[in-house]
Amino acid sequence: MKSLFSKTPAERLDYEFDCSDSLEADEDILTTSWSTSGTGLVIDGHTFAAGILKVWLKDGIDGVKYLVRCIYTTSNGRTMEDWFYLSVNSAA
């Protein structure tokens, strides 16, 4: 099962995948493509280095659970995918 994270609509937070175990010794990440399900959650930047994929997310609709997905390509010609769920809930 993939991870479930949470945030409030007002927060801007970063989330990471450590993909280094999936990469071969001489393999690097070349490109990333991030997406979210539904509307309202905003991808507000992303980076990758040394096998770590990072995305910054903001906004979102209260009560909605989003799927956040990253498809990335590597220097060895592989295309790989990772994802997590993000639940947006207003603070009580």
C-alpha cells in the first residue's frame, strides 16, 4: 500500500520519493512528470537529484483525497512511476 499524507488547504508542503534503491549504480533520473487527480490541488514546483523526487503542493479542496503521481525517465531508458495519496482537510 502506498502512503497517505494530509494537509490543510492553506498549507504549501513538500513531499519526497527516494527512488535511489530502484536505480542502477550508473543510472540517473533525466525527466519527471507530475500529476494530480481531480481539481483544486496545485503542483507548485518539483525537483529531482541523487534519486530523490520532490514535489511542492498547495491549495486543495477540503474533504478531497487526491492521487499524486510522478512518471520519470532514467538514463538507462527506463520509464518508472511512483505515487501517493494526499487528503486535504481543514484544521479543526
